[in-house]
Amino acid sequence: GCVALAATLVAFVLAMAPGAWGSTTTASPPSGPSHTETPGGLPATPSDYAISAAQALEVADGNPKVVARKAELGPDGSLTATISAEAVRVWEVGYFEAGDKVNLVVVDGSSGAITESWTGPAVDWPMARGHEGQFGHLLNAPWVWVPLAGIFLLGLCDFRRWRKLVHLDLLVLLSFGISQAYFNAAEIDVSVPLYYPPLIYLLGRMLWIGFRGAGRDGGAGEGLRPSIPRWLMATLVIGLIALRIAGNVADSGVIDVGYAGVVGADRITDADPIYGEDAFPENNPTGDTYGPANYFAYVPFEEALPWSGAWDDLPAGHAAAIFFDLMTIAGLFALGRAVQRHRGTGDEESEDGGGARARLAAWSPGRPDNALGLTLAFAWVAYPYSAFALQSNSNDVLLSALLVWSLVLFAAPLARGGLLAVAGLAKFAPLALLPLYAAGREGIRIRTPEARHALLRPLALFLAAFVAASVLLIAHPAVDPGLATFYDRTVKSQLDRVSPFSIWGQYDLDWLRTAVKAFAVGLAVLIAFVPRRRSLPQIAALAAAVIIAIELTLQHWFYLYIPWFLPMLLLAIAVSRERPRAV
């Protein structure tokens, strides 16, 4: 049973725990005098450095990677170097070949030891260097990641029927940790290709559930049926929420994404334009790459906890990330409750009468009609990569919150349209859901005149809300600095982005990427028409499929993007046997 599955899990997660593998550094003693040209000259030695720039260059020239590069060039080639003193008392020596930076050596300003030496993408991409704690902080430690992964899997496992496809789904969700282990070891040539097997598998599962539902025999296609009692699951949810918040406050940092949100909110409250070449600080020059809704979402938090003007602890970034996370958890509970009550499995009478106390009691996690919501909330708080986004204080969980609430309110065209517009103008990927959301539960197809008339009203309401919300949000950049600058700084900059964090950035696969893009666009359009009638879990599955398909086309992909599709995916696999009601 699940005992065997648990044993497999232990071996599995110990092997893939992101913090289990560390990167090593090398030290090299000073060699003979340097023969590397430094066209910019050598900087003065700061007073707290024991090693001069000339000495640091000698050390760097003796690094085996630099020596190997020079040997490859032969007598007719040469490297030039730049050297700079950094804030953390190190010298950074960059080596250039024909204007391209090909090596980077970091020399300790006190001891003269080489602490880092890089070639390839890590030369220009600090996030490719496996620095400890740059993302997720303490969550990367095996003694944190492994138990959390175990709680996620075993808490959702059906001990009585462990041979269920949904259990494989859970393992696949955890398997991103294999890729991240290589990422943390600064081996992105391995970590990046390992993104794709779980993404492709999950895409296939979402298409199966979205188009066909699950198996009628109650076998491999059956949804989540956790065996642990609801009281224990509720206790774990509360405890994990407390630990997530405590971890965020005590041991997390705000990455450039969250920093951008705080800076953008500050510019809004100061009546300054968000977008422009010099709008953001030098240490985050492309912070204006997101949609205006992203920055407006940070305004209440920046007003309460004003930005200091520096990339410091950024309390507003922490507060925003915690709020987005809590809203997602609440949304998942409400979504599960709405789906389960729609299926008629709960006791609805007690909520209709009895006053406020009865209405409050109706939301108790112990009630049978709240079981699905509790399961979804538990899956979110126990999943390591929702915690990873929270610990990084990124804006990605903002999308999770907006999309999960758009599903909660899916039956209301105005709310559905408004929330999709906000999500799409925070980070642009959700705009691909426009055909699905416009079609609603019934899909767009040829109907009788009466049925066609019934479709037009909700469609018109949806489009009106979507357009109105979009216009209100775009009005800010349209006034200043103008839509052309807005487009250049957001959509165009992302389309032109070059990154080693995808197979498209590491290999010459333009033909394949074009095919994947065509598939993603075709899928987004197709699901407006088929299936002809769909339940809310099927809609969630189709939405997750579209988002995953879009992510497969991205030039830059990272583990923080998993929460974009996670809420929809969790609902889809949790109730994957449900089929739409006949109407």
C-alpha cells in the first residue's frame, strides 16, 4: 500500500532534495606576473582590501578555466580583462574575447583565494551560479524540503487504493525538485532540460481531464481521496500556514520581482510614470516589464510600509507576498466548497437559516461539504513550490490568487471578465485564457436562435467587464509615458528576451519552438468550442493546460512559474471524475 509508496518517496526526495547538492569553489595561489591586457586600467585598492587589483588579476590569470581558455585561443588570440571591487570585499575579474564576456573569476579581497570561477551562462547570469539562499532560502535545506514533500504526498494519499494515477500526478509535481537540485549545483545545462518532462506530463493529464474527464471505472482516473482524517488535515493546514508566515518573516528575501512591485507602487503613489528607460533603479533596470495591475496590487502594502529607496528588507514586498498566499488559500477553500455544493454532496439547509452563527458554522472544515476545499488548501500549503514562491516574495502567487478567485466566481460573467483582465495585465500569460473564459460553461457553438440569444448576454457581460477593467488599468501608462513605451518596456522586452533558462535559450530549436507556439495558440482557441459542455473542474483543467502550454514556449522559465497553473491543476486532479450536468 502507501507504506511502499512512502519508502519510495524517501529514496526519491533524498535524491532530489534541492539543497542536497552544493557547489564547490576553488582557490588558486598567485602565479607569475599577469600578461592579460586591461584596457580600462586597474582600479585603486579599497582601504579594507589586503589584495590589490594587480595581485587579484595575477590570481585570476592562474585559474585553470582561464588558462584553458587562453590555450584554446593559441598564440594568435588574446583575452582582455576588466576588474572591479564589489561591496562584499571581493574582486570580480571578467575576461573578454572579441567583446564577449567568456570567463568570470571572483577573488577574495582579504585572502586572495578564488571563491568563484565561471564560464558559460553563469558569467552573465548570477542566478545560474547556485548561490545558497538566492531563492527559497531555508526551504532548500533537505531537512525542510524532504518532510514537506512527505507531508504533501502522504497527506493526499489514499492508503486503501494506492495504485491510482493521481498518486503519480503528485510525484510528478514533486519531481521538479530533481531539476532544482541541479540548478542549486549550478548545472543549468542539466537542470533546464529536466523542466520539460513534468511539464509535458502535466499538460497531457490536464488535456485528458479537460476534454474527456476521467475513467468511468473509478480506476486510474479517480481523483484525490485522502485517507487522513479531516481534523488532522485541518490542523496541518493551520500549522503549515503559521510556519509559512514565520519563515517568510524570519528567513526570506525579496527577489527582483517583488522589489519591482514595491518600486512601481511607490511611483504610482508619487504620481510618476511606471514605465521608461530610467524609471527603475540601476539595480533593477528592467523592473517595469510587468503589467500595470502588478504594481497597483502592491500599492496598499507600500502605503502601509513605505519603500526606503533601497533594496533592503522591503517589508511591503513581504506583506504583499503573504497576502497573495493567504488569498490563494482562501480561494482554494471557497472553490472546493463551491464545486462540492454544486455537486449536491453537502447539507445546504443549515446555511440557509439560523442566522450568522449557522452561516459561520457552514464554513467549518469538518463539514462534509467542505472536504474538497480543505483538501485543496492542504495541497497548496504542503506543496514545496508554493512555499518556494512565498519564500522568494515574488509576484507569481498574485496570479494564483486572481485565477483561483476567477474560478470561484466563474458563474458571474462580470466578475470572471474583470478578474481575468487584472490577471492578464499583471503578468500577460493569463490573457491566453480569454477564449475559454469568454465561452463559459457551455462553449461557443452553433445553436438554436433561442440558445444563441441565451449565450449572448453572459458573453456581452464578460467582454464588457474585461474591456472596462483593461481600459482602467492601461489608462495609467497610456497617459504617461504612452502606449508605445509601455509596449516596448513590457511585451516587446519579454519577446526579445534571451535567457539560458529554457531549451530554446540553450539549443538551436527555433523550428520546434514555433511548433509549440502554434500548438499553444491553437489549444487556446479550440477550447472555446470543445468540449461542448464542461464542468468547473474541466474548465480548471483546460485553463491549466493552456497556461502550461504557454510556459512551454517561454524563453525564460523558472520554478516560480509553477503556481501559475497549480490551483487549477489541483482542482482538476482532485475531482477528475466529475462530469458536467445535463442542462
